[in-house]
Amino acid sequence: MIILTALLINIFSSFAVTVDDLIEDAYKEVSKEKSEDSFNLALKAFNEGIFSVAVKEGKKYLSLHRKQDIKRDIIIEMIAVSYYRMYKRKELFDHLIWADRQNISRDIKLKIFQLANNLFVEKKDKKRLRIINKRFSRLFKSPPKFIIHDEKLKRFKPNINIFKLKYGNIIGENSLYRVKKNTTLIEIAKELDLGYDEIRIANPHIDPFDVQKGMVVLIPRKRLLPEKEFNFGEIYLNLSEKRLYYPIIVDEDPYVISIPVGIGTDENKSPIGEFFISEKRKNPYWYVPDNIKQEDPSLPDIVPPGPKNPLGTRAMRLSNTTYLLHGTSKRFGIGMKVSHGCIRMYNEDVEALFEIVETGTKVHIYEKNYKIFKNRHVYIEIYELDKESRKKLLDELSQKGIILNKNFISYLEKERRGYVIPLY
């Protein structure tokens, strides 16, 4: 009898544990479903400009979803952007202080601080501005510097146009830049060796032509090489991001030179394909092509070297074509669609590149609207997505086991373009 009683107790105890487990699992599933609904509703409301609803649903999601992941990061950022768009200074200030205590990525903290800082500058809220600038001064800390002893590479600036290659094909770190006087993003891009389009899309809440003193600009330096399986000593150029990459080995360590470029207009597109450097010229003469003379008959047949030469101070020919990698006499235009098809660089950049690139160097030119890299995590970098490339991106992510809906992608297109984003 005693044995039977003990057996029954064990059976019912086991059954009770099983029921509890089932209830717990069911609760988790319901919570997960509710949190997913709130996540999607928050992003849908944000994308439609209904920011008060976006904040409400975003907060509901955070109360249900405690896991530290990209979705939590995105919602925390989205709430900050919503407060910024509604000019809610107190709410954005409180959200910044709260977010600083959360285990979220540094890039999200940079973005939230930028939004708060710039709103307080716009509204002349000096009190809150003083508080956050004192409390968050650490966010302006630059990446660790490194020294390269190779004489030919000393013209490149560490963490600006030459980077240590990280895991896989990731380079650089994003940073913040405080504006010292009223200016434009074009001027800032030139000062920091960036292209105009890349700094513009990384800062969607700044008027490119009215950047006020005291504002903070996000500097997009964290990037993926255009090709996962790349070769050192070969040039990779992505027209969609208007940027050139040149991975090299220095003292047995991997580095990547990366510089912004101007490219051809939609009517005069830059070439795509495989090329090589067939010729190098210092202080080149410009032999004006017939089609350009037809556009401007006042041009001479030949423009000699000098400050008015549109080829700048250096030129390198692509294979046996008329296309060149060259400098420029123009003050602006880097990072834009401005040329008749040639690849244009700041003179300082092309001069430094000219010294280390040899004749015969392979040049790969792509037009990739997004880039993906996967190791333990999946990283993406988004530029301009059309309908076709958006579908291709979703399919490629799906093959890697990542399902993103249209609300998530729409948010990323609005707020997270031009630099690397960790997905999972």
C-alpha cells in the first residue's frame, strides 16, 4: 500500500510539472505573438508618420520583449526618432538617459544622442544641452589609432581612409562630429574625406544645407567590402555607395584603403565589370572628347595641367577604355553622380592611391544596392533599394534563415542606411 501511494504521488507530481511546463510554454508563445504584433504595429505606424502610435506600440513591445537583440535596439531607436519628429524634448531627454543604461549597441546610442543634441540645438534648450554634453562626452571618443611605417602609405589617415581589416570583411567604426560653425553637409564631407551622398543618407534628420553650429553629425565609417571573397592588391568599387576599396597587406597585417568617389550621371553611367590599370599619368593633359565638346563648344581641344584641368593632378586608365580614375579641379562632386562616366576622387586621395597602385592592378566595379556578410552573425549594409533589389535582399536573407517583413525593411531604408548593421 505504501509503495502504491508513493507511486501515485510520483505520477501526479510528474503530471503537475508537465502541466506547469505546458502552461509556461503556452504563455511564452502568446507573449511572443503579442510582442511581434506590437513590433510590426510600431514600425508600421512609424513608416506612416503616426509617431504617437509608434511610441505606444514600441513601449508595449519593450515590456514584452526583454531579449537583447536587433529588434529591441531598433524599437529603442525608433522611439527616439519619433520623439524627435514630434519635438518632444522632455520625453527624448528621459529616453536618452534610460537608453544609456540599456544593453544596446553603441551605434544606437550614438544615434539617440545625436537626435537629442540636435533637437536641443534647434530649440535652443541650453539647459538640457549642457547636461547631455557633459554626461555623454565619452561618445565622442575616437577609435584607437594605429601607425603604419610604410612611407608610401603615410599620406593615408588611420580610421579615415585606411582601416584595419576586422573579422570577415568589416572595416571601421562610426563616430560623431560636432559642428563648429554654421555649414553644410557638403563642406563637412570634404573636411572629413567623405562623399556627399553617404553622409547625407547616414543623417536623414539633418537639412544638408543648414547644419547649425553645435549640431552633431553621424560619421559613417563602419562598412563591408563589396565582395566577401576578395583578393588583396585588387581594387573594388561599388557605384551604389560611391566608394572605392583597396585591401592590402602591410607588415603581414591586413588593411583596407577606402576612399569616396564621384561617378557618372544616369545619362553617362560609369562602367561595370572587370578592368585593370593600363596607364598612369601625373599632371595629365585632358584631351576633350567630342561628345563633351558638343555640350560646350567653348572648350579647347586640349586642357593642360593646372587648376582648371578637370582630371586634377593624377589619372589612371581602366583597361583599353576612355574611362579614368582621376582627381578633380572641382571643389565639390565627390560622392555624387556628376561625371561623364569617369571615377572622380579628391586630389589628395588620388595622389596617395597613385603612389601605391601599380600598372596591371585589377579593378572590379559593381553596382550593389546592399551588401551582406555572415559569420556567427549576419550583417547588412543598405543603400538605394528599388523593388527588384528589395525582393532580392529579402530572398537572400531568407536563405540565411532571417525573415524580415516589409515594415522592418522600410524602417531600415529610412533610418539605417550607409553603414553596417548587425541583424542576428
